[in-house]
Amino acid sequence: MALLHASKGAGAVLRCNAEEASVAGRTAARARRYPRFGRIDGSHPWKQRVPGAYVDYAARRRAGGEVAFFNFPLAKQLGLVPRQHPERLNRALERAILRTFGLRIINEWDYLHRVRIPARERLPGTYMATRYLQLQHPGRSGKTSGDGRSVWNGTITHDGVTWDISSCGTGVTRLCPATALEGRFFRSGSRTASYGCGTAALGEGIAAALLSETFNRNGIETERVLAVISLPNGQAINVRAGRNLLRPSHLFAPLRQGDFTRLRAAVDVFCERQIANGDWPALPPGATRYRFLARETARVFARAAATFESEYIFCWLDWDGDNVLANGGIVDYGSVRQFGLYHREYRFDDDDRWSTTIPEQRVKARFVTQCFAQIRDFASTGRKRPLAAYRRDPVLRIFDAEFAATKTRLFVHKLGFGPETGAWLARTHGTALARLRRAHAYFERARASRGPCKASDGLTWNAVFSTRDLLRELSRRLASGSGPLAARELIRLASSSYARPADRACTPTRARRARELQAAYSELLRAAARHERRPLAELLGRVAERSAVINRRERITGDGVEYATDRLLRHRRRLGRGGLLRVIAEFVNQQDLNPENASSRTPPAAGDVRRVLDGLIAVIADLRHGL
């Protein structure tokens, strides 16, 4: 009998082992389908090369998550899925995403309170929260500030390009502002202190995906959303990727501390990535690289500041270099908006401080350039001179020249001229272009007669004229053969939803500016027609077509993103994940402002996808003048 029981027990063990082997086999099979996810394990050159510039955390798996959004075009660039992979999720892919990014750090609070974590939930790697300078931290030296609710998942290399990947909403770290202010550690998910919860919202990830993919489509350097993992409690893990996610603030922390060894190591990691990715030429180590770094920073930050000002992008550039990447790209969409008009007085209210305005971003970008001149010399010689010694550094002249050139290029593009003709007009018809820019600026900068007022998240003094509407409709009217517009009609076309009767009044000054604008624009159109050797009517038709795309009526704004995100979340279950992905993809496709891409857009969707998309586009058009 004992032998019989032993035999039955052995059989049970064998069956159990067979089941475990079967599960392990299926898991291995799934991993083999998407093996490159396994390379994202928390390792990063920053951890090996810049000791003390990060805090390392063990992590545990999070249960119950589902993939709400996955960026297939970006995933293919990273090599995570094959190029020919259909743009829809399957069970194996979702498990690979959740297995790689569905995590929460084991933080100081967990250790202090001896939180028991089963061994099977622990992940093998560790994940860093990086230290960098932040203005909202006491001391402002970068010793206690940095990634407060994010960790770096690691890197992935594909087609000769290495990408950084990080996740927001993975738990609160010791670098959050709340710990620095209150001197204690917080439990992830705690709501007892501002900036101390370590969580992210699902809406944050969807909004960031909409805006960052729109910016990327239109040639604006930015981090991009790779995935959004929805969690059962309404929270989310938002996964971001970029070719180089280091910020100026990562370098400003050791600079401010006077830590030569750490600064040089940090700068070297950044420079080596730029060279390896082909974004910089091959340069020898040392002073040659540091000189190039300062000059290239001047150029990329000048272009970024000029683009933000021309496209009405609020990015809160400030002295700490926190809300922007060191390559001039946009990062951290919690404080990024795109305005429909030049709302140049808008300031974001961040509890105890006010943000910079759009025109002030140029000053801050120039200051960042000045700091990189200081970095250049400190990293080269080991001697840190005062920042004031760089107020007339040659890199600032590079910045000023690049800023002016970029503003001109973007303005001529906005007029509807092609790149070659626009560059020719800028070289040969500077006087007429300057007259047009002055008249355009008069309408662009005009503010509402009611004065400053509260915004939902700050303070503003609303603009009243939409020069995008004006340029689009003016070129269309001229192409139809209607001739110059009466000043009153031009003002009517330019008036926005913020304009009251007093703002729309055709005063003598406005009438004169309206005539100046049309006269200068007509002079440039005639010159362009001669240059391209085509009839004026033909050129006008081409310019009107381009302007209709560049100055699109259905153009996304911060208000539009909020509405679109709310609508997508409400319809998420009805659409299903496939439908949600299709709506986002087609919405971004609609926001492509490149006239050369107009003929390559995908055919419109049908059914629920089409109805939701049409609703989004209609409201985006209504909100096109907003913040």
C-alpha cells in the first residue's frame, strides 16, 4: 500500500513538473517571438560611467495591467517588432510589453517598512533614477533632485542607432521634490504630499502620445511615447523613448557642484552617444569634442527656441535645463502646450512659482548655451570660471545668428513658399520680407482689450488675431482672383474667437497695417513667380495649396489635446485597442503639416473609428485658437 501511495505521489510530482515545464516552454516560446524586449533590462552606460549621478532601484512586477497604447512605427524603429509586423496587438506581444515595462520600484519606504515581496515578483535587473538639476528643489544643486517618479528601463540598439527608454509612473524615488522638502520617504501611490506619489495617469500618456507624435511628424525634436500601460486603479505606466534622453540639467548638476570628474564623465557619455548615432561627426576625445558640444548646443537651442516661438509651443525653458533634452528636443509633456495663437503673456502656475513665457524661452535657451560654454572650458581644463565670464562668448553669436535664420526660414515657410524659393526670397528680397514681417507681427502680437485674465492652469493675456487663419484665407482669396482685400475684410478674416468688437474695429492703424501686409506679400509673390518662371496665377494656386496644409484649420492645441484625450478615454472600450490605435494614428496623420506628404495620407477609416475621429477633428477646429 505504501508503495502504491508513493507511486501516486510520484505521478503527481511528474504531472506537476510536466505542467511547470509546459508553462516554462510557452513562456520561452513567447519570448522567442519578441526576443529584443529581453535586452531592455535596466543596464545603461550612465550607470557604468557616472557613479553617484543616479540612485539604483530593484523592482517588482505589477499585475493586472493592460496595454492601452503601443507605438508600432516607433517600435519598428527600435527593432522591437519586425518591419512587416501588422499594427495590432496580439497576446504574445502584449505579454512581452507587460513583462518588460510593467514594474514598480522597491523604494526606501518599502525597505523601512519591511514590505515583503515574493521572490517570483522580483525582477533580476535594477533601474536607475537619475540625478539632475531642478529649480523646485531646495538648495538647487542637483544633489537631491532628479527622476522623482520615473526610472530608466535601459537602451536598445537597432540599425546603428541606440535609443534610451524610460518609464514614468513606476513609483516614487528619493529624488522627488516632496522628499527634499519634507525630509522623509514616501510610499508609492501616497497622496500626502505634492510631487510625492510616484504615479502617472492614463490621460497623461495618451495626451503625450498625441502631442509628441504630432511634433515628431512635423520635424520637431522630441521624446516619443512607446507604450501606455493602463493599471486597474486608473493609473498608468507611460513608456518613453529617445535617441538620447539626457537633459542639460544632467550636466548642470555636476557643473554647479564643481565636480570635475563627474561632469567630464557625464559629458563624455552624452558626446559618445551623439557620435555613435551619427548625429555628430566622428570627433577625437577631449577638448575637440567639448568645443563642438558648445557650438552645436548653440545651434540646436537657437533652432529650438525659434521653433517654439514660431509654432507657439510653450515648453517652460528655464535656467535649470530640466524640461528639454540636451539635443534640443522636448521632454516631459506635463508642462508642454501648443497654442493656436501667439498667447505671449501666458504663464503656468506651478504652486509657488510662475513659468517663463514663450518669448522669454529665447532668453533661457541663450542662457543654456552660455552654461555649455562654461562646461566646455571646465571639462577641458579642470578650471571652473564664473558664468559671467561667458556673457560675450563666441557661441552666443552663433546662437543669435542661428535663431534669426531659423525664424526667417519658418516665417517664409508659413507664407506657403517652397523651401528653395523661400530661401531665395530671404536672400534677395529682404526689404519686402522685413516689411511683411512687421505687419504680420502687428497682428500676431495684438492682445485682447479686456487685459490679463486667469487661465485654467495659470495666467494669460489673450491674443486676438490668428495669422494662420489670415495667411491661409488670404492666399486662397488671391488664388481665386479676387484681388487685394479691403482692410475691414482682412481684419475679419484674422479675428479669433477671443476678439471682442473693440478688438475687431478697423482703426486707421489697423487699416494701414492691413495694406502694408498685402502690398509686401504681393511683391514677394510676383518675385517668386518670376524666379520660378511660372505665371502668377499658377504660383498663387500652388502657394494657396501649401498654405492650406501648413496653416491647417484643424490644428491641434493644448486645449484640443485635453479634449481629444478625454474623448478617447470615454470611447476606449467601445473602440477596442485596435480601434484606439487606429484613431490615434489617423489623428496624427491629419496633423501632418508637411505639404509634400499631402498625397501620401492613408484613406479615411470607417465605422466607430471614423465617427470618433470626425468628432475629434471638428472640435480641434473649434479649439484652434486656444491655449
